[in-house]
Amino acid sequence: GMRAGTCLHLILEELDFTNLSQLRPLVARKLAEFHFENFDDVVCEALEKTLGMPLGEDGFRLSEISRASRLSELEFTFPITALTTSRLRKVFQIDELPLAIDHLQFAPTNGFMKGFIDLVFERAGRFYFVDWKSNWLGTDTSSYVPQNVAAEMTRNFYNLQLSIYTVALHRYLRQRLADYDYDKNFGGAFYIFLRGIDPTKPSNGIFFARPPYKFVQQL
């Protein structure tokens, strides 16, 4: 539930990915604060596996990302005007990010889109973001095969969330990097399902997407 997810997010926010000497005391302290007992070992093991998993085309690991190269809980706010389901439907003609538009229920909206991105990091001149998920899909990591994770992304509208975060980070970088170029500087998005990480099955528990620039512009 939400309490477990919040606890895991706070651990990952405070943890130094490159130095796990403080992992166990940090986990013990946070689990105690949230009144979880007898989960220290399993949480430490899951986080060690997560930070050691190869990511991206060149197989880098989060354990290589220093504090200086990351931001946690990056807040964003940007204006929206006449946001409607029909306008979203026109944009979301994209196979890799299916969106059940007809299941979205909201009135035409004006104002501001506000949110927080769990983790943004830079590696080799490219910027990525991570969203941590603690969803329970089954009793073991075999429940987190790519097709199940993709179905969960669609079912919970995470594809829409991913797209909004991409727009936010794109705008953020465009304002701050003098020679910013989406295709050169935006690396993509990782949705990491912490319960499904398995070093023997590297495709399990991780959803990656890098939306096309044209789609991001339209959105």
C-alpha cells in the first residue's frame, strides 16, 4: 500500500547509491519509523539488486550515479489550457505508450500541472528520470515479466504520467542547458518495479521508454 511505497521512496531519496555502507542502518531506521518489522533483510537485498541492475543500451548501473549527478523529488509546475480527453486522444497515437483515453474522466481543465519526479539523473551528458513503483503483481519475480509490467503501466495510466514527466523534464532542461537538444540530451524514463527486480532475469521489473520528440512537442 501507500505506506510501504512512501517508506521505500524515502529510503531511496536519502541513500547514497555509490556507497552502500549506510544502507542497512538507513533501512532499519526508516522501517522502524513506518512501523514495519522483520523486513530489513528483504528490503536491503531488493535495493542492492536494484542499484546493481544494468540499465539502458550500454548497461550502466544506478550504483555508478553520484549524489552530484542526481536530483530527488524534482518539483515542476507548468501551465495548461483547455486540457480535454479529445485533445489527449489526438496526441496519444503512439504504440509504445498506449493510453485508455475512454477510461479517463475529467472536465476540461485550465490552470497548472504540478508534480514531483522521484529521481532525475545525468550520465554522460544525457538526462534520465526514474519512477519507483512498489506495486504487487504476484508472489515472485516471474510475475514481473515485461508483458505484465507493460499491462500495469497501461492499467494505472502510468504511460500518461511518464509522458507528463517527460514534458516537465524537457522544459526544465530546455531552460537550463544553452545548447539543449532533446535527441542528444534526453536519455529516457525508467519505471522500476522494486518487487520484480531479478539479476537472473534482467528484463523483469523494468519499463523503459523514450518518447519521440514529435510526440513530446505535441503534448
